Amino acid sequence: MDAGSLSALFQHTRAWGRAQRGLELFQLAGDAMSQLAAVDGGFFIYRKRGVETGGEPQPPAIYHRFGVFADGPISPSLEALMCADLALGVPTGRWLLVEDVAHEELRSWLTSLSVLEFGVWPLYSREEVRGAMIAARTAPVVHITWETSHALMEACAAQVSLALDMIMAVRIAEHASQRDLLTGAWNRLGIERRWPRVLEAARADCARHAIVGIVDIDHFKRINDTYGHPTGDRVLRLVAQALQDQAGPDELVGRMGGDEFVVIAWSESPDWRPRMLSLQRAIRERSRGTCGVSVGGSVFGLDGNSFEDCYSAADARLYENKRWRKEHGESPVS
């Protein structure tokens, strides 16, 4: 490896460290392979790990097809091969002549693209193979030795693996920053980050109505002062768990601070009252009558067209409910 190539590799390494998204990383790595290792085309196979699904890996997908692989479809049988084996059934970490590829359809596809040499380098994340870096050459390479070519490809694969781990670590940290540590519910930032998804879903399905509900624990200061903060923490966790148990898969539960929770729910009718009354009752039953809550709600599109407007309307109705309950000792949703 000459000094110029080594310098270029270091430059790309620094760029990978700054990459904020996997796609940008794959583009940078593709450029590096083309410039440093005389690669004529390639793509990346990667199994994303869903942060919000407990880190479970997602089905493998193809990213950033470039060069000879940029155009044309990938056959279903090759996609099935990819799902079964991220290495596409070939020995990894070295260049192969296409005629030595055992899988008949893969060999035929590569031949149709005039590929001469083909290689697969595994990508690791947390010491597990999470993907593969696919590279191809359509002509013999004479200006670099086999050893240099091999070292460059290994270096690219190692740097991509490291960068993917860094990206995943950042995503985990961002995800954690949007959770309430005590209850596990979303915090204010987490709710606000997910509100655009609610808007998209509301626009896509006019038969459903988005409800913004607020839940406030009754006499929470008195609970802390009388029984201590550990008891208050248990009450917060109880309320959060009751709300989460009642939430659907596309509904959100968040703790906005103190003893106040927010619920983003869906209703077939433009009326927030039935759902919030149901949550009020569920919390009372979960606590066996020892904990009560006041509730308020609003309907997106009727009470406001932003989260802030809906939240303000729900907050006003929360205090109406709280006043009514203090006066009558009951728990209606007025």
C-alpha cells in the first residue's frame, strides 16, 4: 500500500466516524473500495437491529448498490439466498473467480454482469455477523498486489463494522434519552419525537381519530409527604404500567413530569371521553381503589392541529375534571 492510498484510507476512516446514518456510511465505503481497491461494483447486506423492538435484528436488506450492480433487479431466489446466508453461500474474506462460485444462479447472475472476480467480507456488530460487504471486479487488477488488495478489503470491512457499532451506540443513547427512567414510559422528548408519526397515521386513516389524553394522579404530594417518596415512586410505576397495559401497539404512553402522564390513543369516534374514562377506571381497579386519577382529553383536528394545541385543550379539561371530582367525590369525565 503506497503512502497516497494509506492517506486516503485514513481520510475515509475519519469520514466514517462522522457518518450519522448507515446509508451515508455505505456510500463512503463504496467510494473507498472503488478508489483504493479497484472495485467495479458492490453492495451491502445488513440486518438492522431495531432499537425500539428490544434490539431484535430485522430481516436482511440490500443497501447502496453501485457500479455493475447499480441497475437491474435482484431475483427472488437470490434474495432468498441472502436471507438464508448473509455470505451468499461463498467463502468469505477473499476474492473468488466467478467460475468458482458454487451457487448456480448467483454464478449466472454475476456472469451476465461481466464480473470476473467476486468477494464477500462479513460485517460484524457486537461480535456477531450482521451483514456483508459485497464487491466485484470486471477486469484483472495489475497495479496492486493480491496482498495489498486483500488488506484493503479487510480494512474497509473492519472500519464499516466499527462505524456500524458506533451508529448503533448513538441510536441506543438517543433512545434511552427519550425514556423516563423511573416508569419506562416515554418522556416529553420521546412523545414529541413520535408525534409526526401520529400525524402521518391520522392523515392516512380518516376513519380513526387521534386522542391526546392527560392523566394526573390525585393528591400525589400528600402521598409523598405521608408515606415517603419510595411509595410515591411505586404509585408512579403502577399508573404507568396500567396505562401501558391498556395501550394498543400504535399508541403512546409518556410521563411529562411529576405525576402527569400523557396518552396518545385512537378512537373510531371523535370523542375522547370513553377512552379516558376507561383508563381512569383501569387505574382505580389496578390500585384496588387506593389511587385515583383525574383525566382530560382532546381530539386532533377538532381541538387543535398541533400537539401543543391538543395538549392545552386536554389540560384545561383535566382541571375541569379535577374540580368536579373534588366537589362531588366521584370520577366522571365531564
